[in-house]
Amino acid sequence: MTGAAVEPVVARACSGLLSVGAVSSRRLKAGSRSAVYRVALADGRRVIVKVFSDTASRNAISEGRVIEAAAGIVPVPAVLGCGLVPGHPATALVTADLGDLTLDGAIKAGRITRRQALEHLGILLARFHQIPDRRAGLPVRPFTEHVAWLARRCSREVMDRLEPALDAMADPCAEQDRMVLGHGDLHGDNIVIPEHGPDAGLLHVIDFAQTTLCVPEFDVAQTLTVTSAVEPEERQYVTAAYGRSLDEALVEASVAFHTVRCWTHAVASGDEPSRARWAARLHRAAERTPHLFRTPTPMNERSRR
């Protein structure tokens, strides 16, 4: 692998957590609080290094704990090192490099059908929800926090439109005895398929930045929303493979919530194609489940109030 000079924080993470120098690195993904790198080590190995800012609410230690809790229940990359970066305020998680092929990539390459991919997602969701939540050590994130996060980023008009869905979710999403460890962002790009070695062909789950305790419907709905599998036929592929009883009304309400949330992300990103795509999905969601969206009040009616 060739790449630019190794960033100092990545070099320190490798030498400090693995006791091996980094030869080259390539940034794969970057967010506001974390960045992911593919790194070639001096001993010939390739690894993935995820660096977390010291201002991130979740860090390498919490994500590493989730991976260790999932191991043996859901295929996940092996954790090679995890902790504070020596001489730096960041934390880093070093895992085995599973390669470039994702579930979405396998669909595009014609190796797997969309139906098969959705069924795989349903199976992986079910297995993920079997992870003993105490092993991960994550606190419950109350549904009210999800709503507050959205309210800080949406207009009052948008929140008013979504109020029927929020009302339908409030009590069910607070049922402590139904809580599971939810991945929070399970879709085709967060499933990696090694093409070589003993795990070749085995679907591995990655990226646990959004993992939290929640009711299962909330997590299933997130996957349905992000994969655009919300119509009855494709939704059935996921839920049938999931194989457990779900509150369908809660799934529908959660899909409405996640659609608004994803649209909000797209608007904030400034990516016009993404914004237009999610605006269209939001419009279809309101048409498909009108009982979960309040009809906008005409301007002339608002002016008379």
C-alpha cells in the first residue's frame, strides 16, 4: 500500500499501542470527531486505525468495548490495540484490516442480490440484539435525548409535523425491559466481507459509533430507512430474516423519525443531491404513513391565530 506520510497521531498510535512503526497510511473516512485510516506497518501487516478527538462523546475505549462484547456473537474485526495515544489527547482503536469489499460493494459487483443483502442485514440485526448489553457497558440514551438532538437542528414547523410519530414512539421507546444493544447504523457500507484468509466470505460488522441501548424496533427502523427498504416487500425481507416479533406500528413511527433525522443530516451537509434524495424520501414517507405526520397549516390559517 502506498500513501501519504503517516500523520503524527497515527504514527504515535501504532508505536504506542502496537509497539510497531507505521510505514504508510491512507485516510478512508473523516468526520467532525473521528477519522479512519488504513495503515501499513513495518512488520508487513495492514491495520485499520480509528482516531477519536478528545472532544468526542464516544471514544476508542467505548467502541473497543462494544467490539469485544460482540465477539463470538457477531463477526467483528479483531481488536489489536485500544487506548490513549501516547503524548496526544486523542484515543485510537486499532483493528485488523478486513479489506475493501463491503456488502454494498458486493451488490454493485453482482456478487449478491439486493434481496439477499437485506436478508443478511436482518440476520445480523437479530444477532447483534443478542449481545448482553452489560458487556458493552453503554448507558441507555433516553428517547427524549434523540428528540432533543433533532429539535436543536430542525425548525419548529418540522417538529410539529413529526409530532404524531413522536407521540407514538414516546412510551414504547422507554420500555426498559425491552432494551437491546442496537448497532445504530447498520447498512451495507458497515458490513465488510474479507476476500482472503480463514474468514473469507464471512460478513463482519464495523463502525459502532452510534451503538446504544434501545428497543429493537428503533434499530431495525434505522436500517430500513438508511437502506431505503421501507416499502412492504423489501421491508419484509429484513424483518422476516430478523425472525423475532416486532411492533410494526413502532417500526413505522421509527422510520418516520429516522427519515426526518437523515434529511436533517443531508441539509446540514450542504450536499444538494443528498438533500434532494432525502427530501423525496421524506415526502414519500408522509404519503405512505399520513397518520404519522401532521398536515402543514396553511399560511393564511397561521396568520389568523
